[in-house]
Amino acid sequence: MLRKDFQSLSLLRMREARALYMAGHFDGAYYLGGLGVECALKACIARATRRFEFPDRARADRVYTHRLESLLKEAGLELELTRASNAVKENWTTVRDWKVELRYSVGKSEAVCRAFLTAATGRDGALPWLKRFW
């Protein structure tokens, strides 16, 4: 996939997450919101990949993951996060524990989902911050 594909997917998944939230489908909204952050991180990784680069097997294995903390590291953004505002850091703390296995989860409350989506997309959210690097 191309970087622009990950960028588009990130924005699409966030729009879908908001639509599901507005329809009262909080589990799906939470899940898709996390996928939106994942795609943003993968866009950042793609930007940092040199044209015609063939990554070593270990790096390839590390980027083919759904773990947001691992993707942040592979994108080379750990130091940037330490320089970010306290609000961005706090919002990252909220979204970083998202897991792809949540697709099998039920029972997210409206409040939990709202807090997650705000941390992901709000003014100092993870996605606006990541967009600076993608």
C-alpha cells in the first residue's frame, strides 16, 4: 500500500467511527477509531521509508502489527511524543492501549467511546498530531 492509501484509510475509518458513534454503535465506533489511528501510524512509517528500500525481515515483521505502541516506535516518533504538549501525551495514553482484538468485544459504554474518539480526533488528539508526520 502507498502512504496516501493509509492516509485516506485513516480519515475514512474515523468518519465511519463517528457515524457509528452517532448511531449508538459504540463497540464498532471504538474499534474503527483505533483502526484509524493504526492507519495514521502506518502512513508515518511509509513516509519514513525510502523509495526502493527493501526492509529487512525483522523490520517488516515489526510493522505488520496492530500494536499502536510498536507502530509509534517503528515510525520513529517516540522522541517527538516526548516533545509534544501534555494534552497530546495524555490523549496518546488513552488511545495507545487499543487492540485489534476489540473487534470481538462488546459492551463499550457511550462515555468510554466518546473519551476514546475525543482522544483520537480532538484538537490535541492522536490523529491531528500524527498528521504532522505523515
